[in-house]
Amino acid sequence: MADLISTVVSFIVSVIISTIIIYFVTKLFGEKEGIKQAFIAAIIGAIVYTIVYSLVGTGWIAAIVGGIVWLLALRALYSIGWLKALVIAVIVWIAAMIVGILLPTAPGPL
């Protein structure tokens, strides 16, 4: 039971942090959508990576497949092109890594 609670809390914290990061990064690129759109993008990202990693396992293939699906989600949610979605995704990934280093108690990727 403690493992389930820990997993749920970690998921909620990671979605909140991802939402904030996505919101600020997309604002830097002039997107008008609000925090709700960033939250949807964070939830989709979490769901996509969970499904891909459970089907494919860990490794480069899972990361690439999950990344492509998440790029599709960003493109659709923000009505942007591939290049802009890729740049936003890379900056979000870098920011999430930095936050992960600053919050060493947070298990797993954000």
C-alpha cells in the first residue's frame, strides 16, 4: 500500500512540475494557450511514456517512440509545426532534467 501511495504522489508531483515547465517554455515561444493546455500536454506525456515503456521496455526505442507521440500531441494541442514542437520538447526535457537534479528526492523522470 505504501508503494502505491508513493507512486501516486510521485506521479502527481511530476505532472504538476511538468505542467509548470511546459507552460513557461511554451510562453517563451509566444504560445497563447494557458495552464490548462500545459496540464493536458503533461498528462498526455505521462500516459504516452507509461504505455510505451510498458509495451516496449526501457531504452532508446521506447524513448524515441514515446517522444514522437508526444511531439504529435504538442503539435495538436498548440497548433505548431514539427520544428517548433521539437525545440519546445527539447527545452522542456532539459528543464525537467535540471529540476530533477535540484529535487533529488523525486524518483524517476519528470
